[in-house]
Amino acid sequence: MIHADLHVHTVYSSDSLIQPKTLVDQLVAHSFIKVAAVTDHDSVRGCKPTVELASAYPDILIIPGVEISTQDGDMLILGTEELPPRPWTPEAMVDYAKSIGGVSIVAHPYREYGMGDLARNYKVDAIEVLNGGSTASMNNQAKELAKSMGLPGTAGSDAHRLSELFSVNTKIDASLSVEGVLKAIKRGSLSAQVTRG
Ligand SMILES: [Zn+2]
């Protein structure tokens, strides 16, 4: 089992203060969260530097990704170090993720910039059911959405500063590899949980 924070912003998001090195250092130091996805707003510039820094440590893993602002709301794409081609419609993002062997996830559906019930219109791979920046009731609504759509539910802190990192995590039955994690998300071998201890 691995524990992953599947939604983290670095300084390459204009509203985040987390340096790639800080994220890597925190993964190295943490007792059980050893995987994080870099998902900056409409940018993949943070992926390469973070992946490179992490490569010095065999027991941690960075999943490159992006949080795309679609017209219906925010969507996470995991498994890409490149920006998807425009237009950034939800359908195109779902197709892009499929074409690269990545994963598409509806981010915080019931918070600001979330898709809400519109998520039902798209063939995404998963729903973010536990978002560190959402209230319990928003996350519960997201859980219901995932359940009714028959989709796996992921957890991500959505951290923009150090103190917010790893507040929640996704427990995943996978080996420590990007491909392994992405496949496990798609088949739903995971559970979302609040980080304790
Ligand atoms: Zn975010």
C-alpha cells in the first residue's frame, strides 16, 4: 500500500508558495505519505523540476499532472508532463488523458470552480471526494456523486502552502511507479482518508 497526496500546487501556480524542493523534502520526511501529484493551475512547469529532485530518493514518487480550468470547472489530469492541446473542454481533457494513459479526475466538484452535477456528463476516471480545501459537506456531496456515477474517489490536499500539505491522502494498492498508481486509480484500488498522526 502506498499513500499519495494527489493534488498539490507548487510556485508554478501563481497562488502557491510551495517550492518543488519543499514538496520533495516533505515526502522524504513523512512517515508514510511518499507520493504526491504536482497539479498546478493550467501549467506543467513545476513537474520536471520536482520529478528531477525526487529522483534522488528511491522511496518517494512524484506524479506529474495539471489542474485544467475548463469552462465547466476544474479537472485534474495525472500522468502528463505536457499541457493538453486546446480547447480545454472537459470532453477533450477526458480524451487527452485516455490517449496518454493518464487519468482524468473532477476536482472538488462542489466547491468554487468545481463542476458540480455537470460532472455527470463526462466520462472521467475518478472524482476527488476528499479535497483539503473543501468543507466536510462539500466532500460528502462529492462522495455521493462518485458513488452514483460508480467511479473511484481520490483525495488530495490542494495545498498552496506548506502547512496544508498532506492534510488528506489516497491509500492506493499499487507499486511505487507512476504507471502503477495510474492503473490502480482507474481500477479503483484505493480509498480516500484524512491524514492522522
Ligand atoms: Zn487545486
